Amino acid sequence: MPSIPQLLIIFGIALLSIGIIMQFGSKYLPLGKLPGDFVIDKGNFKAYFPLATSIILSLLLTLIFFLYKILTK
């Protein structure tokens, strides 16, 4: 089992990668603007439900953790 510092480094690199992708890849990956992300805008009220984005991020994180588990055996 990896130690806590190794896990913190891995999570830090993952967060940095996600941040870079969101910053520079927003015109290629329209996360938050997918068909299936619902926006309700009525007067002073605005609600945003990123359903499709949540599903895609969940699948990507599942794949990353699955590959991590396989590669660290």
C-alpha cells in the first residue's frame, strides 16, 4: 500500500492535470456545456445541474483509479 505522502503527490498531480485541462482545453472539451447539463433561468433564480458533465467525470475518475489499482499491484 502506498504511503500517505505518495498518495498526496498523486492526488496533487491529478488535480493539477485537471486544472490545466480545464484552463486550456475548454474550447476542445466543453465540460459544463454538454447536452444533458440543465440550466433553469427564471428572473432572479438560476439553477445549474451538470448531469452529463458529472457522469463523464465520474467515468474518467473510475478509469483512472482502476488503472492506478492495476498498475500498483
